[in-house]
Amino acid sequence: MTRLTIQNLTKRYSNGVKALDNVSLTVSNGMFGLLGPNGAGKSTLMRTLAALQFPDSGQICFDGKDIHQYPGPLRSQLGYLPQDFGVYPKLSAIDLLHHLALLKGVTNKAERSDQVMALLQQTNLYAVRKQAVGTFSGGMRQRFGIAQALLGNPQLVIVDEPTAGLDPQERNRFHDLLSEIGEQVVVILSTHIVEDVHDLCPEMAVLANGKIILRGQPATLTEALNGRVWHKSVPKEALFQYQQSFSVISTRRMAGTIHMYVLADDCPDVGFKLVYPGLEAVYFAALLGCQPQGKGGHIW
Ligand SMILES: Nc1ncnc2c1ncn2[C@@H]1O[C@H](COP(=O)(O)OP(=O)(O)OP(=O)(O)O)[C@@H](O)[C@H]1O
């Protein structure tokens, strides 16, 4: 069932940058991945969804209610972990969570205490609950960020670039935490890290230059690209020539050679081998403006 409907959202900043350009999306319960390169407009969209800024035009409805017309009901249902999550560094995790729970309207003391304790356990911060938040590592801070976002049992959870800068262990921990949030709420994960979406999200979209350029299910989108991604190792001096002749979707330098991936319906040249595409290939192909074939996705 669709819970979040975004229709024709456009936002231009005063410096002339069009950060959102006619964005439309529908989102149901579960984790939805919003992928896009730096500057694509992801944070602008997340802040607009959180009713922290207004679009120039367009509409966002959550459970049938226009969120900019009725920001009050949305805020009580919203959990938001922004990209640059600031904390009061001297407060302990437990005190800060109590404080933020109060601000979020959890006024009943017993209920607030139960929620804070449960979230400290869930985010594996119970042992350090009395420690000042300012002394937390990056991973602990992000887990604290998700704990505060989940106060008040939100129905719409927005997390903006949550794993940037986390080591692999903390990233896994954070992934487990996000997947636990459950299927009864809408979780929007905005990121430029393809693996985050691959590991967590049954539905995704790619945003580039303020536009949704691809939308679908990661598994279906990769399947739709199957049979069209070719690999060849080439010396770095030859790369430019290949880039002029073929649709090179990505390159990786490993031990002195360049691993090059090309999108083509047939074998592009001698030495190319067909490879099964990952989500990264789907993402890079979309950024290049290449469409998946079949029913896998929609390109706008
Ligand atoms: N307050 C602002 N004033 C002017 N331009 C802005 C403002 N905020 C963002 N922009 C511009 O809007 C565009 C989209 O920015 P936004 O931060 O939404 O992208 P993003 O996808 O979140 O990028 P990143 O992954 O780097 O955080 C960029 O060109 C950015 O420079």
C-alpha cells in the first residue's frame, strides 16, 4: 500500500541551482533506497520530506495528508537522521534521549523511560548510556542518531547518508539496525553507497541533477541489465581510446591494470567477457543515461 506520494516536486535555491526538478515517487512500507551522486539533490529531498524546507512547487502526501499543509501530524510521525547530525556533546546518551523524547511529545514519564531504555538496548548503546555523547566514535554516534530518530515510534523514518565514514564492522551493525526497524513503517535511506541499497532495500530510485532517472527493484534492475555488461582488462594508456568508442560504465584500477566495464548488446571487441552485472553497473549505466531493457525499471 502506497503511504508516501511525492508529486512534481521542484526546488530552486536562491543561487539559481535547481536541486529538485519535477520529482515524483510513490513509496510503500519497507526500506526504500535513494541513490545519487554528490550534489544530486538527495539531502534537499530529505529535508523537504521532513517538512524542514518548502518546495517551489509540487506536493508530498503521507497517509493521504499534505505534509506542508499539515506539518504537525507529520512531525509526530517522523524520525529523521540528517547528514550532519549535531548533538549536545556534554550530555549523556540517556539524558539526551530523554530530552529529545520530551521534545517529540513523549510526555508520559514511564512510557518515555521504556522507550529510551529499549532504544539504548536496540542500538547497543546501553553499556555507554551514561557517557557524554561528544565522546562517542562515529559509529556510536550514528547508532545514537538512529535511536533518536526512532523515538516516538515514527511511521516515516528518513536517514540521510548514514554510513558515510563508518568502518565495515560499524556499517554492518548499522545495517542490522536499519533492517530491524521493520516492515510496518516507511524507511527512506538516502546514500551514494550502492552496497547500502543492495544490502537493505527492496525498492530504490536513482536521483541525478535533481531528477529521478531510474526506479525499480534492485534484483529486477540488475536482471534487466544481464547480458549487456562486458569486462576487459586494459592498459591505462588505452583507456581513453576505449572511452571514445564504447559506453564505458565504470573502470577500476587494480595492480597496475584497468578493469573496464562496457555496456553493449553484443560483444564489443576482442578480449571482452560477459559478466553478471551488480547493482553498481545498474547505477553507473543509469548515470550514463543507458536504459535497462525489459520490464525491470522505468527511466524518466
Ligand atoms: N542552501 C543551499 N543554497 C544553495 N544551493 C544549495 C543549498 N543546498 C544545496 N544546494 C545545492 O543544491 C544541489 C543539491 O544539493 P544536495 O545537498 O541536496 O545534494 P546531495 O545529493 O545531498 O549531495 P551530497 O551527496 O553531496 O550531500 C547542489 O548543487 C548544492 O550545491
